[in-house]
Amino acid sequence: WILLFLVPAVTMRSWSDEFRTGTFEILKTRPVTPGNLVFGKFLGAFSIVLIALLPTIAYAFSVQALSMDRGIDTGATTGSYIGLVLLAASFTAIGTWCSSLTSNSVVAFLVSAFVCFVMYTGFTAISKLPAFQGNADYFLEMIGIDFHYSRISKGVVDSRDIIYFGSVIAFFLLITNRKIAVR
């Protein structure tokens, strides 16, 4: 849940400040493709989010070292970290796209937090409505991030879930690239 606010806060100024201060015009004159710019902004924001997640690894090692019996379930813990990295990458891609929509950083933060929240919990909530009970509820739930993240966080790393996260990241980076290329 912290990522729902941390990642939009990190990504909110990635493009919006470029538009507001006028430095985007300088970026356009450089011999760099819009795709390279988008990927560079994504990697910069994603590396900050990964650095924010690094201290939690010390907690996992501490719990493992201090346990009396067998310790923590390393499979589930490893799966949780893989899912957390994929979730952070997805939220970062969404955040960079939302930042490319406006020149106001606060608006970019709010839109990014809302889109991340809807992508994470919205489709699961819609699938619980009585109108979709039956066959459609499962397919609606599969569209949301929570469905795939919860499976990976249990230690079950499935290629379908990894392909889903890769597709979400690629989709949002692609539409960010289109938005930047049009500008």
C-alpha cells in the first residue's frame, strides 16, 4: 500500500517539470529518440524505488537469523520480493505516463495514485459485483494487478504473471512514448 503513494511521489515530476520549466524543448533538440528519453526516465524513477525497497531485505535476513526453528519460508519471501519489484516497475511505468499528461506535478501525483489504485484494486472490486458473478468475474479479476501480485507473493512465480507485468510495463511505456513523440 505504501507503493501506491511512494511511486507516484517519485514519478510525479519526471515529465511535468520538463514541460513546466521549458526544458523539454532542450531535450527535443538533443540527438536522443523519445523512446530513449522515456526509458531513461523510467529507469531513473525505478532505481529510486528499488533503493527505497533495499532496507526491507535486511529485515528478512534479520528474521531468518533470529528464528528458533527453520526460519521464514524462503520461497514465499523470494516470491514476494519478485512480485514487489514487478509491482514497483508497473507503478513506475504508470506514474511516468501520468506525468507526461500534464505540466502540474500535483495533478500528476493525484492522477498517478488514482490510476495505480484502480489498476491494483479496481478490477477485483468490479468482479465482486453481483452483475458479473459467473464467468465474467474471473476474467475481470485477471485484468487487475492484485490478482497477479497475490499469486506471485505466495511464492508461485508463474510465467503468465510475469508476462502480465511485462505487458503492463510495456503498454504504459509505449503510450508514454507516443505522448512524448507527439509533443
